[in-house]
Amino acid sequence: MQENINVEIMYDHYKDSFEIITNNEHQRNKYFILLLILLGSLSFCIIDKDLVTKSLNGWLFESFKINHPININVIQSLNWVFLLCFTLRYFQICTQIDRGYDYLHKLEETISTHIIINENFEFSREGKSY
């Protein structure tokens, strides 16, 4: 009886841990897209600063009736700061995902030792390749 309760608790913990990893993967994908957007905007600023400045000032005037010109160097500096912050967060999430999969493999081994159906049974969601 006690053995079944422990296995159920471990399995619930396993499901919750896997859900956390899945959420982290979705968050990582969003940060990746943000990084691509920031890199693209930096590339445009490097290629033609004047065109970006005119386009940005024109868009601000059309949308918000702001007639004050914006210095592109300020925009580029902010872009670099956001790029640094998002890159750090992206790699933190990647590391967290890798460590989470290592932890899931240990949980799978522990649960496998408690569940014995036959000799070849292995409790595993995704195999050892992750």
C-alpha cells in the first residue's frame, strides 16, 4: 500500500515537472523570436541609419502626431540593452530545460524500479535522446 502511494506521488511529481519543462520550451521559443526581431532591427540600423531614422520619424508623426525627431543612436543603444537582457534570459531557460530533462531521466529510473511489469519494461516518456 505504501509503495503504491509513493509511486503515485512520484508520478504526479513527474507529470508536473514535465509540464514545467514544456512551459519553459514555449517561453524559450518566444525569446528566440524576440531575439531574431531585435537582431533584424539592429541589422537595418547598421545597413542604412538614415532610412531607419526617416521611417521611424515618419511613422511616429503619422501615428502619434509627434514631430520631434528621434536620435537613432538612442534607439540602437536600447536595442543592444534589450538584446543583452533577452539573450541572457534565453540561455538561462535553455540551461533550465537541459537540467530539467536530466532530472526527468532520474525520476523515470526511480519510477521504473518501483513498477515491475516484465523484464523489458522501462518507464520513459521520450527516451534517452533528450
